[in-house]
Amino acid sequence: MKAIVNTEYGSVDVLQLKDIPKPSPKANEVLIKIKTTTVNRSDTGIRKAEYFIARFFTGFLKPKFHVLGSEFAGVIEAVGNEVTFFKIGDEVFGLSGDTFGSHAEYLCFPEDGAIALKPRNFSFEEAAAICEGHYLALNYLQKIDLQKGQKILINGASGSIGSSGVQLAKHFGAIITAVTNSKNVELAETLGADVVIDYTKEDFTKIEDKFDFIFDAVGKSSYFKCKRLMKENAVYFSTELGFAYANVFLPLFTKRVISPMPVHNKEQMEFFKTLAEAGEIRAVIDRQYHFNQIKEAHQYVELGQKTGSVVIKM
């Protein structure tokens, strides 16, 4: 099968389209013919070892995962002899955030992993685009136990995580202030934001409103800049990996900062499927590239200006 392979860290030039052996499913696995995948910030960050400390998980000198890609949608082509739920021909979507591997024509995946039947009303492109961003946003919102009527500010509300966070916060009944750029003001409103701040025209850290939660979904602000916006028992959290390390001691002295380690599972994918079929969440897709254009997709994602997800069509 064809796959995008990188055996060293570096620029997009380390990505090579190669033929590698097609995998065979183990007893508890399904073999998925990938229809669509994505390129996200995790892919570009791991490819170039953006944070040195991450090498302890991804490979110290060379990458442990030679095929990147964590979001996928496709069709089951074969099943192991212990698989009981899925069958050949099922259309599925999921997240392989621990082992990656979706930048390939085929992927073997455990039946009890973060995989579910594709939402009936979603295309393969749309299904692949509601995995990582939604799972990361959900981890944070569940950690803070977001309740109906609470006020949350989401910075970076048009990115994959931010746009997911707006939709999920709306589902939980929160009052949402979204921060985005001029071109995405209308998008944030349609996703469920009650108030939208255009950061190109206004510094959101200078507004007079107070919030129960500040969610920096793009990692470009800080707790100290946002502190004046926080109510007495408010919580600040950020998706930026550097935030977790730069503020490693801060959570020891205050409960107002959290940096939880995200976990993904089957229940989340089932939850997203339910919300998608009920019309409560939608996929936000910025651009679509063909498989042989994956270097261009990496370069675009690295600009840090994408709206929602960048989808790769096989």
C-alpha cells in the first residue's frame, strides 16, 4: 500500500510517498480502507519535533511513528476473528492519536479503540474532520464540568479545536464569547457563539466582561493576560503544549489553571456521532488536498491560519 513515511524529524521534505506492506488485522482489529484523513497541528508538530520534550514520547533521536495522521474515515475491508460489532463494508470514523498511521491507504485498528460508525448524514470528509478537534475540546470542557448558564471565553474560535469548543459549549448550554478574526466572525456566530470579538479590531483582554472559564484554543494568549477577565473562582486552560510545561508549577499554587492530559476513546466517537446526526455539531473544513499533496497541506497548517480542519482525500 502507499503511505506518507518520515523516518527523521525535519521540514516537509522528510515526508516521502512510499510503498509499504499492507497490514493484516489481528484478532481484535479491523482493517480500514482509508477514504479521508487530515493534517493537523499534531502532525506538523511531531514531524518537526516542535517541542523537544515531546521526543520522550515520539522518539528521542528519530520518530517512533513513521506514518503520521490521527483522524480517519473509511470502509472496513476485513475483520479479525474476535471482532463482534463491526463487519465488512461498515463506514467508520475515528482517532488514532496514540499510534497515528492514517496517512496511508489502509489502517488496522482495534475494535474497542476510538472508532465508531460514521454519522449517516456526514460525508467521509466531514466525519474525519470531527475527531481530534472535538476530542481535545471535549476533554477540557469535561475537566471543568461546564454547566448550563456559565460564561466561557474561547480564544481561537475558528480553528479546529476552537470551532469544536464553541459547538460543544453550546451543547452544554454555556454562554459563549468567541474570539476570532474578521473573516470568521459569521462562522463563530453560526457555530453558536453568543458574542464574537474580532481580535483584529479589539483586544479581548481589555474588555470589561468576566468569565467562569477562559479557553485558549490556539495557545496565543496567557493566564496572566487573561487574569483580569476571570471571576473569583474562574479557570484558565490552554491547548498549547508549551503552556503545560511553561506553567508546570503554576497549577500547584492555584486551582485557576489546568492543563489536563487529553484521553480519547470509543465513547467520545459515539458521542460525536450522536451529536452529528442530531445536527448539533458540524464539520468545519478549510481546505482539501489530495494524498500526493500532503506536503502542501503541512505547509498550510504550519501557517497557523487555518479555519477548522484540513482534509486529505485518498
